[in-house]
Amino acid sequence: MECDRTRMWAAAGMDGLDMLEASFGRQSCPRHSHDTYGIGVVHAGANRFTYRGGLHVAPRGFVCTVTYDEVHAGEVTAEGLAYRCLYPGPALVAGVAAELRERTENRIFALPPVIGDEVAAGLVNAVFDAEHRGEALLTRQTLLAALLARVLVRHAVERVEPRRLDANGRAVALARSYMHDNLAENVSLDHLAEAAGTRPFRLIRAFKRQHGLPPHAYLTQLRVRRARDMIAAGCPPALAAAEVGFADQSHLNRHFKRILGITPGRYGRHS
């Protein structure tokens, strides 16, 4: 995915919050998910994305969201797209939810894909504007908390999770756990299926059904996420590439830009 102009960085002191400002030409974004929520506001054009089995369009001034670990893909039309997006982690969102209502433990709150809410849109912009002005940490945290409270109270619903796993579900969970624990390993499909206690093609079908991605795409995305965190902590991209299992830095660059829309070398540059 190539971008006309993109900046993405981790906001200092904001509990791992990533911030993205982007302007796209006519591009497409592959199927992927985030380990955070995404809450953005469209400034020009329209954000068209497939999510939860349908096509959604967020026009100028509307808020667009994704819930963490939910697969989606984007398509920018000839009119282009300019938007700002905040990526708060699930722990941060859960912390705000816990202050707003009782008994929120282990609950996942899902947000609608497109929200027409001028106040929420204004709060997204206020967080960015405060960041650019170098406002005090207290100011930036207060604005973010106000945004999260607004979308949770006004728009969130509790996501329904399956309570029991069948045999395929247990195999998928085992495969997922294996990839998390052995991130840098050049694992074969046969070995992954063996670790999961199932057959290779059965694992592929079940994994994609549950996570929206086949195992190899999930592993690539997981490696990009881990590399992003390492780079944000100051690790050189070449070292991060080796640590997470990419063949070399160019391999990391290709997947990092395809998934996040920015190169590892530009990630974190807030200027």
C-alpha cells in the first residue's frame, strides 16, 4: 500500500497510543487486523472499507472505527482519502470502560464501523491538535479519555464471544499460541498442524474461519506488530527484522508498509 503522505508515531506518555495522519491517492489496503482499536475521522474524500461482512463508507466529518483483532480491508477511490486515526490499546479502552460501568472484566466492547457524531469527531481532532501544540500530558490524556468515554457510552455494544470451543476451535487456539511463542521460527504447515493436533488443510480452513486470515498471513501480521513495538522502543529496523523472523530488512519493509502504510524507517518520525 503506497501513500501520498503518511505520518505514524507512538504518542509519548499515552499508554502505547499510536497516532496516524494520512493522505492517500487511489490505493487499496489488504485484509489485516490491529492489536488495538482504531478511531479515526475523515478530513477529505471517503473511507471505504470492508468489515464484518459488508462494505462501509465513512464520508468527510464522520468517525470510522475498527475493533481490535477484527479483520478488515480498505479501498480508496479516485477522490482519495485524508484522515486522522488514533489506535488505543484494549487495556486502555477497558480501563475507561471499567470507570464508566461495573462488571466489565473480560468484556470486549465493539464499536460501529461508521459513526455520525460531531462531538466524537471533534475530540479525535482535539487529541491530534494538542499533540501538535505540545500540550501537557494531562491535557492530552484528558482529551483521549473524553473521546473513549463518548464512543463507549454513546455507541459501543458488548461483543459476543463463543463460550465453548469445538475440536477445530481448540486446534486453532493451539496453532495461534504456537505462533505467538515461536514467532521467529520458520515453521512449516505440517509442523504447525502437528502442534495443533490436526491436519494441515483442516487447520487452514478453521483458522481462516475464526480469524479471517490463513495462518501464514496471521504470522506475518504478528511479526509486523512485534517489529513495530521494537522499533518504537528504539530498536534498529534491521535488528527488529531478524528478531521477529523476517529474512532481512527489505522483507520487513515490504510487509510493514503493506500492512501499516508506512516504512519502518519512517515509523515514529513525528515531523
